[in-house]
Amino acid sequence: MTKQDSAKAPKRGTTGGAVLRPGVTEAIEAAAFAELGENGYARTSMDAVARRAGVGKAALYRRWHSKEAMLTDLVGRAVRESLPPTPNTGVLRTDLREMLDHFRHQLSNPLVSRIGLGLLAEAAHSAALNDALHELVAVPRRDAARRLLQAAIDRGELPTDLDIELATDLLVAPLGFRILIMHGQVDDTYLDTVTRAIEAALRAATPPKQA
């Protein structure tokens, strides 16, 4: 082959691994969440996700070795991308109100609530899924809550001996129970009330004083 012919010849792609096109990954992500929302974790399959995404099943296996790996990766990515900056208004009550408003917005999404409840139910039967959800979903949210609480401690709004784990529970749990379990409405009046209640509870979330 001459130098001229060589210049005209198409260049071959790298052979070190398949190129993962972002558009395909986005289509798979949308399809996976749609399947989870409609059919639940147990009935979601790699075949069904591939069909809905309009791709071959090999496109999924180039990215993830199993359904569990695919779904936990996609859920974890969605959580990371949806975490807001930790509120920093300089006042505990307004920080709480801002964070709770974000939680309300997320938990009130019907697709998010269906997927979340389905994954929690399945995690009761799968230690691996339970561990993955803890690391990918619970830990980032609790870390955000801890940063808010530590800022309030540093400002002197909360006691220095605050039980951080209990305080985090108090901040994260009420809206989750109200929306996901009770299917209750959370309007601005309710959110203002629960913000004041959580603020009061946080001030009392300290170890009992020794007699």
C-alpha cells in the first residue's frame, strides 16, 4: 500500500475495549427506570431494558455484568446527581426548611416513590442489594444532613454533645414516612410545622444527663 493509499484508508478504532456511547447509556438509564417503575425490581430484566431502550442486550453487558449491578449503579448515579448543595443560610431553621423542601420535591415524584418502595422491599430479601442501597442512597443523604447539623453546632445553634446519628434520623425520616408510607399530603403549612418540630427535637437530641 502506498503512502497515498494509507492516508485514504479509514482508521480503525481502538481494540482495548468497546466505546460506550453516552446516548446509548442515557437510553438504557431511561428504560431501566421506566421498567422499575412499571414492573418492580424482581420483574425487571436485562432483556426488557434492552428492548425498551432499543439496543442489543450486549450493550448492557458491556457496561454491567448483571441486573443488580446495572440498577444499583444507575440508582446511585441518580442520587448523586440529584443531591443539592448543603443549605447554608446561616440559620438552622431556614437551612432545615430548604433541605426538607428538596426532600419533599424528590419524594413526591410518583416514579421515585414507586421505585424507592420497590427497592426497599426487595432489599429485605437481598443482603447485597441492601448493602448497595445503604452505600449509594442512604450514606450520601445522611452525609448532607450531617454537614447541615455540624454547621449549626459550629454556630452555637445546637449543643456540642448532639447525638449526630439520632439527629440525622430526625431530619431525614419524617418526610419519608409521611410521603412514602402514609401517602400524606405535604403542603407548605405542613412543611413549616414539621420544620419547627424537627428544630425543637434536634435541640433535645443529646445523651441523658447523669444523675
